[in-house]
Amino acid sequence: MEQFLMQLFIFLGAAVIAVPLAKKAKLGSVLGYLIAGIVIGPFGLALIGDIEAVMHFTEFGVVMMLFLVGLELKPSLLWQMRTPILGMGGSQVLLSFAVIAVACAFVLPWQQSVAIGLTLALSSTAIVLQTLREKGLMNTSPGQSIFSVLLFQDLAVIPMLAIIPLLATAGVHAEAHHGPSLFDITALPGWMRLIVVLLAIGLIYVVGTYASRPIFRAIAATRVREIFVATALALVIGISLLMTLVGLSPALGTFLAGVVLADSEYRHELESDIEPFKGLLLGIFFISIGASLNFTLIREQLGLIGGLVVGLILIKGLVLYFVARVFRMPGNARWMFTFALAQGGEFAFVLFQFARTNGVLPQGLTQTLISVVAISMFLAPLLFILYEKLIASRLKEATPERPADEIEESGRSVILAGFGRLGTDLGRLLISAGIKPIILDHDETNVDVLRRFGFEVYYGDATRLDLLEAAGAEEADLIISTLGDHEKSLELVKLVQKHYPNLKIAVNAEDRKAAFEFMDLGVNTIRRETFGSALTLGQDALELLGFDPYEAYKIRRLFRKKDKETMPELYQIYCEDLDTYRSMYQKHNANLVELMKKDREIDMEELDKAWTAANPET
Amino acid sequence: MKKILVLFAHPAFKRSKMNAALRAAIEDLEGVTFHDLYASYPDFLIDVPREQDLCESHDIIVFQHPFYWYSTPAILKEWMDLVLEHEWAYGSTGNALAGKISFQALTAGGDITNYRAGGMNMFTIRELTTPYRATANLCKIEWLPPFAVLGIHQGLSEEECIQRAEEYRRTLIALRDERLDLDRAKECEFLNQDLDAILKQV
Ligand SMILES: Cc1cc2nc3c(=O)[nH]c(=O)nc-3n(C[C@H](O)[C@H](O)[C@H](O)COP(=O)(O)O)c2cc1C
């Protein structure tokens, strides 16, 4: 136990020191983790033990990451991406494989060349996606292309796992077939296997679409947060197990589950629950990659490994550039695509080990290749920085219209916190104006009903920072709080002001005093809940009493204006002394009547008089 | 019997004397639809299709309003801006108003001596209302000179008010029953300058 805690402490401690430093140096968190790994690894301070086990365990971070990516991709969106996924992804994998395999075939037997070609065609989903997200490039068009390719690669792992054992030349190691222990799918005939796989995918779909909602609702109703977290984790882990059982990639399975749940109202809640686990696991995963760099080996084979790294990056880069050209990406995007994906991926560690145990690759060669991949992964964030420094900044000047486009695209997003009676009508108004708010509400039955009416409503407590984050507070323009609970609403405002200083705030206040408390926080856009309908009802009343409709309308407007004008004064008094405030408030109401009366007299008559004055004859 | 639509605009009707008198004289006439724009659209959100339907279902359109700044109260401008759509009111296929008769019924503070060259308002009412006349022309509307009540600032006596209101009523009835000589009317400065002269004898 102590041993475990000690290891955990070292990992976390290294991350805590290295990541902020790396960020400060504008290197990105991935590089920070990798460096931390080298430092605490066997060739640095030698603080950690079984790296391979750690790496194996934390690979799960990749699975979680794909789940999160899936959550952000609605099925319709995924369908739209079918061409880039199959086209770009397919050609990248096939071409990279072909070129690498042919190159290897000059010195190695063809079986080994094929295995190496397949494995090295893959790039690092973990590093690339993390980098793109960190730099906010996920939703740009090259970002989407890159993602498509990575997705295809994850798919491609499955047939690769099937092909590699067929390439065996040496005797199979005893430890091969260490496959799933519960039930061995490879024992089944081919058609049965296919059925089992289809059933598993069907199960994910059915559970995601039909069963997940009642389950999540029941769990949300308990209001025990950690049970929701537990459910989310159980979901991801369960799917991974299922996928491993039927011989599919767990990352792919959870990705699918994510896509299925992307339409769910619990999406943001799931996102914010899984996110920290993913972050931690991936972080430790990156650290273990750094730690696994075998410097003795690298020193011994410095020339060979160095040459292979350069060769790998060059070949993959050329293939990527070629693919980007064929698919007509514009200049800037083409380079980003090329630089982002030119490295080996974490799947290589798995596949090379797999190839070794299946007697395809010899031990020594595997070690060398793993070092090559690890170094190329280490270089990946650096390459991306190089791209940004050299190419992006230069091209930006040449094509200034591109980035401006994207800003407009992401603009005008609104988070609506609280979707009670007030929020509902507000939401309807915004939607009618073509603005689709992201709605957060804490009442699960409410959420359910509204969902059925086609609102984009998500379950969760809006005063939770992680939920705000998941709802996109970072990119949003405006947050509107219509939370019924005044204290909660104040809390939300403080939270937003602290963490998203650029987010505009508009609030609903239940009464004048509540409004003052928002004014205390410096909120400018405050509407008193019942004020608007009181005035409108007042206007109706005047009309029913025989007032001219236009006059009734103007009285309402004037009243509102006057009331607004007295607000600062009342606020002043409220700030100074609450008791005087109360008496003054009553007096002010009397004043208001006085003011209103005057105002109505002035209104048009004054204009008329002015005209008369201009007529000397009268 | 022709159908008459009176589009009425007065932002402070509660304090109106002249327009109130005019309104009272014609509001209940058979064949007359009285449509108070400020009351219908206090927030200026004019229902364009409804207004167009109203126009289409009437033969004569009267714009009744006090003269404000040598023009109309604001809502009438908004009405024209929105309702007189291209290819409805004007343009090659815009014939919805073609052949209809229209005129202004206006009340003004200044009197006839103010409204002439050298007078305090420099121009005649006829000159000052040319934008309205040009609008009628563009929309292929048969234009008539305004029905005018001038000199309100001098203070109209009670009898005078009643007399003007009665003239207004007679004018609308004559138009409704097609007893007004349109050609002769067009030559007048104001419709009500000599009403008997332009009434067709029966
Ligand atoms: C804002 C305003 C502008 C006016 N502009 C004019 C004008 O340009 N010429 C004029 O003769 N009278 C002008 N008047 C006087 C009105 O025309 C006059 O008060 C009105 O016709 C009286 O009718 P009522 O009793 O129905 O209100 C103006 C009055 C107001 C209030």
C-alpha cells in the first residue's frame, strides 16, 4: 500500500512540477509529462518501478479520451465525416504502411516488414488530440481532418491484431494467447465471431439509446454525486471489457458509446465526471512513455535509432503531405496535417509486443523499434511547435481571412443556467432569434420533459465549475442565470467572474433586494423577475379602464424608465443603511407617483406648446 | 356603395379636439372602417399582411391625422415604409392599390395665411404634401386634394368645429355614394373649400 502511494506521489509530484513549467515555456502539457517521465524514470532519478505495468494501466486514459471525443460528436456529425475518415484515414494508413514496409523489406524478411509497416502507420491519438484540444484547434477544419485520420487508425488496429499472428516465422512464445480469460472468442468459428461482435455493438447502441436515460435519471435523482461518477466510470470500464472480450479495441467501443450518448441530456455531466480521470490517467501514461525511454539502448544504437526516427518522421510526413494535397487542403491546413500526425503511436507499444509474443519480431528489433516510436512521440509536440513557429505564423499573413471565419463560427453561444418557467420562455425567445442556448438545469424531471420538446437541455448543477467548463463556458459569449435559488445564482455569478472574466453575465433577480446584491457583485444586466409582467399587466389594466392604448403603452415605458432611474439612488441608500432604505423605499414609491404624473403632463403637451410658441399669430 | 378605410393617426388622442370631432362625425357611418393606428400598434409593430388586406378590401383610403412638422405623425410614416411593399403597392406587378381613391384629412395649427409663399411656413399645404401625392402616383392611386382644417391655433369656435366635422361627414358620404365629381375636386386647393360645388346633382 505504502509502496503504491509512494509511486502515485512521485508520478503526481513530477506532473505538478513539470507541467506548469512546460506550459510556462509554451511547450504544452504533453511535453511536460514526457520530460517528467524521463526525469523520474530509470535513466533519470530512477524513482519509479514497474513502468510497463503503469503504462498498460494508464493506457485506459486513451480509452476515456475517445469516450469524451465521442460525446462531442453527434451521430449526424460523424456521418458527415465519413468521407474524410475513410478517404484520408484509409489512404494515410495504406500508403504509410506500403512505403514503410517496402523500405524495411530491403533489410528484413517480408513478414517482419509487413508487421512493422502496419504498426508504424499509426500515429499517437493521445498526444495529437491532447495537443489539438489544448490549443483549441479541434474544431478547425484541419483539426477535423486530423481527427478523422486518427479515428480510422483506431479502427485499423482491429484487423492488424488479426493479421499479425499470421506473419509468425519463429515459434510462438508461450505467453501468447494471453487474450481475454473470461471467454475466448478466437475459439469460435468465423461467422460466430462476427455475430458476437455485431451483438456487442448492438448492445452498446441499445443501452446508450434506450436504457441509459432511465438509469441516469434514477441515479441523478439520488443526488449523490459520486454515484453518478461511479456510474459513468462503470459505463466506460464495462464497455472496454466488453470490447476486449469480443476482440475489438476498447477505445473504439467507448468512442461509439460516446457518440450514442452525444445527444443525451447527461452528456455534459458525463463529460465533467470522466474528464479528471482521463486527464490524470493520460498524464501518467505520458509520464510512463517518457520513463520507458531506454537510454542505454539508445546510446548503444545512437546512429541507427536516430536514423530510424528521422526516416519515420520523414516518410510519414511525406505521405501525409501527399494525402493532404490529394484531398485539396489549403496550404496552412496541409502543413498542420503533416506536422501533427508524423509520429508513431502508443498502439505501437502494444502491437510490437504482440508481434514479438506471436513470434513475428525478434526481441532486439522490438526494443529498438519501441525506442524509435517513443522518441518520435517525444518529438511530436516539438514538431507541432515548429509548425506553429515556422509555418502557421508565416501563412497567417498570407491568408488572413481564414482565422476570422472561425471566430465568427464559434461566436454567439449562450449558456442558460436554470430552465424553470422564466428560463423556458427566455430560451424560446433566444431560439426563435436563431440562438441555441446550452441549457443547464438541476431538476431531472424538468430536463426530461423539456428534452422531449426538443430543447437542448443538460442535467447538472450550474454552480459546478467542471460542468460550466463542459458546457463550453470558455468559448461562450454570455451566461444567463435564471436560477430560482438566489444564493445559488450569486454563487454562479462569483464563479463565472472568477474563472471566466470575459463571459458576459445577465441575471434574473427575484426582487429589488436581490437585484442590489447582484449590483454588489458588479453585474449590470439585471431584470427583476415579476417586474416585466407587472408592468405589462398594468398596461392591460389601463386599456381596460378606457385609456388610449398608445397612452397606456407609453405610461408603461415611462414607468419603467423612471424606475430604472431611481435604482442607483435607492442602491446608494441601501448600501449605506438598510433601515433608512426601508423607509426611503416607501417614500420613493410616493415620489414615483409624483414623478410619473409630472411626466405625463409634460409628455406631448409640452411639444404642442412649443409649436404654439412658434406661431406668433396665436 | 364604395367602401372607405380611414387610417387614423394621433399620438395623443386623449387631448385631441379637432380630430376627435372629425372622428366622431364619421366613425359610425355605414361603409366606413375606422382604423386607429396608434391604438392598434402602440409599440409600432405593424401587422403588414393585415394592413394590406384592409387596403385591398376597400375602395377609398383616407389618411386622417394632425399636421405635425409639415408631415404626418410618426406611425403613418412607419405604415407607409412597411405596408407599401414593392410588387404589392408598386413595381411592375404591384397593382393592389391601383385605381383606388385616396386623400389626406389633416388638421393644422397654422392658418391659410401662414401657408403660402412669404407666409411664416413659406409653402402651401399643397406643396408640403407633395410627397404624399407622389406616393399615390407611384402606387397608381387616384389622388384627391386634402380635406383640411386649418388655423387651429387661432382657436376654433365650437360651431366651427361642428361645421368642419359635418363637412367631413358629407365628404365621406358623397365619396361612398359616388356623388363627388372627382375631376372638379382635383382642381380644388382643398376638398372642403367649396363642397357644394363639387357634389354631383341628383
Ligand atoms: C409635434 C407637433 C408638431 C406640429 N407641427 C405642426 C405643423 O408643422 N404645422 C401646423 O400647422 N401645426 C402643427 N402642429 C399643430 C397641430 O397640427 C395641431 O395641434 C393639431 O392639428 C390639432 O388637432 P387635434 O385637436 O386633433 O390634436 C403640431 C403639433 C404638434 C404636437
